[in-house]
Amino acid sequence: MQIRDILGMKGGTIFSIEPEGRLAAAVDLMVSNDIGSLVVMRGSEMAGMLTFREVLQELNARAGNLGDARAGDVMNAAPITGTPTDTVEHARETMTANHVRYLPIVDQGRLLGVISFHDIAKAVIKQTDFENRLLKRYIKHWPEEQERNE
């Protein structure tokens, strides 16, 4: 399974904020959409990623008050990215090795979407369930096939 398959299942919605956007607005957007990351966009270009990790670090540094903090000040300006042709296994290994939960997917400089580790887990479960059903069907009918061939 490739990353493009996951993007196809989850749709192309990209939640974003501008670098000048306040962190309080970013938190509101994340909470209201039940998401853990936003793409920080400067026009039509990805400027970085903002996850709950950066928000919590800033909240801690400011003793619990986000005040006038801006997304561009705390975002990850060089996020690790994936491509639509990456396999699920490759994305999972990349995310695990780099300790990231969200992976922007870029194709020829164009942002296609963001996948989460949760999206990867759902895809692996779906693929494993499908393979298990095929194996069970094969095993269930195996003696019949053997008898016909003898």
C-alpha cells in the first residue's frame, strides 16, 4: 500500500494557518477539528508544520499564557515530508525514526495532504484484515482444491 492510498481514503482536506496567525487561534482550530497539527502556509507554499508538541512547548515556556505568540515563531520550519509513492512501511519507519506523528505529503513541491501516525495504523490494520480474510478463505477451501486436483 502506498501513501496515495491513505490520502485517497482520508480526503484532501488540509488544515492550515498563516505564520502570523496567533497560537491561540491555532489551538482553537486544532480543537474544533479534533486534529493535532496544522500546516503553516505562506500563500500557497508550506512554510512549516505546527503540532500540539510545539504549542505545548511554547505554553510551558510562557508559564501557561500564549499571549501574542505566533505560529511562525514556534513552527517546525523544516518538517520531514513524504511522497505519495512512499509505501506505508517506509512512512511508518520514517515517522518512528524521526519521532514525528504528522507527515506532510509533497509531490513536485506541491502539498497534497498530511497523514498522521493514526492514519498509518488504520491503513496497516485494514491491509492486515484483508490479508487475513484472504488467507482464511484459502485455508477454508484448501482441502476441496486438493481433492479436485488429485
